[in-house]
Amino acid sequence: MQTRTYGELFKTASALIGTGGQLAVGEQDQLRHFINRRFQQAFDESPVWPRYFVPSEDRDLVLYELSGATSQTSLLVNQRYRFAGTVTGGGTNPGTNAYNGYTYNDTFIYKNSSNAWVVATGAISQVITKGEINLLDTGTVQFTETDTVKNDSIENVKTWDPRGSSTNQLEILTHNFIPYEVNALTSIGDFNRIHREEAFRNNSSSEYDFFVDSNGANLLNVRSGTTSAFVSYKKQFTPYTVTSGYYDSTVEVPGEFFNYIAHSVYADFLRVQNRQEQALAEEQVAQTYLALELEKIDIRSNNNTINKRFSTYVNRQAR
């Protein structure tokens, strides 16, 4: 997609302001803040800007959250966990499920050779096939299930024996949610749609109902055994961090936002100077540029299924 540079944006805005050259140092700092404000305003105008929209990405569900560990390994144990695969390897119960941490992914929950659930740190895994792993090193066991009758599910374990003389009481919470941020993956800014299978390719796919809180998207009516979902989302907004050398900066600016930002920050400067009527006129110019870009999205949305649409005579008539 077309991009311009931050330096070009600064020069264009300065030219509109009419300095005949570079702005004063204080005004440059002011313009920097105006640019970030207007950049976010444009970013927020649509949930499906092509540059920031990611369709139907496979994301693991957070299935468990452990808390209660207070030893020196508490950070490694007290975290969220996802399905890692069925496990093989010495010291494990082959064919049973294993889960690993979202933040510290070398912490595993798995069944040992005695069929007891254990929480171990520093484990080393090797993917055999999708959904199957080999624990080359079973790690250092921090908690072990001590129920007489071993449980199939982690959440049903009544008693955990902590390592050494610790009196930690491990607590297990069950979840079905997708977090905003995961190591090595793009952070999610806004959830758009969540499907049970890969969407927007060949076959239709049913969707999840979900609600969003500070943790992420919480899925409803999840079938037993489900470990992932396909998320369509908007990337997280990232403001510009340029603090010097504004006129020479090569930081990329989205081409679709360039004219809107340039004219809208000029309108902001006019307001600072109490030139309200001129500011209003310049704001309308900026909004026209943004409206043209939004119209492109609207036209596409009437002919595809990324954004939910209602089929009406108006949006289906020949033009």
C-alpha cells in the first residue's frame, strides 16, 4: 500500500500554516501532538482499514489460569495456559493433553507416567505434528496432583502437592477467551468477528457470540475440546514516536491518511489562533479527504463479507 514519510507530512502541514520555512521549536512539538491526535482519529474511523485489518487468524484460546504459587517460581506458574498438544516422551502419560503458558511457554501442565497432573517449569518440547508434542525434558515439577483417583480434567483436581516444603495452594480458573496480546503475535486492538473455522476462503463458517473485557474476547457456547478460534481483528493503534528531526524523518505515514492529517492539523493551528471560521472551513476540507477513503471501504463492504452487511435494494441495485 502507498505510504508517505513523516518528514513530508511535517513539511506539508508547515506549508499550510504558512511559515515560509520551518516552525519554531515550540510549534514543532505542538504539531507533533496534533499529528498523533489526528492520526488516531483517522485510525478510529473504520474497523476495517485494509492496512490494519487481519482476517480470520488462528488464535489459541486461554483455557486455564493458575494462581496461588508464592515461591521463587511463582511468575512462571501463575499465568494463563493454552493447549499445547497431546504429549509423548519419557516421564509422561502418552496421548494425554498438555498445556503450556502464554507468557512463559516452557512451563507445562501435563500428566506424568503415574497419570497425575503436574505443573513443571523449564520443560523442553518438540513439535512432532500439529497437535502432538514430545517433551524432551519434563522440567522441574512444581506441583503434583495427589488425588487418589486421578482426574481427566485439571479443574477437577482437589489437592496439589507443592514442591519441597512450600504451603502454596494452587488455584485453577477455567476460561475460553482470546487475549489482546500474545508473545510473537500482532497485538489485537479491536475484535471484529470470531469464527469456529477458517473464514473468508472457500466454505462458510459459523461464528461465536462473544463479549470483550479488559482481558480480551470471551467466547460463548464453546464446544468441549475446542482449543482455538479464527479471529478477524483490527491491529492495535501505535502513535508516532518521532521527537526530533521532524522534517527529515523517514517514518512511514499511511497514504490514505496523509491529506486528512495535514489539513486537520492545520485546522487545529487555526483554532489555537482563534481563527474559528477558517478553522471550520479547513476542517471540512480534511473531512472530505477522509470521507473519500471511507467511501472506498463502504463500496468494498457492499460486495464482500469482511464486514457484516444487510442486503437491500439500495446497496444491490445496478449503478
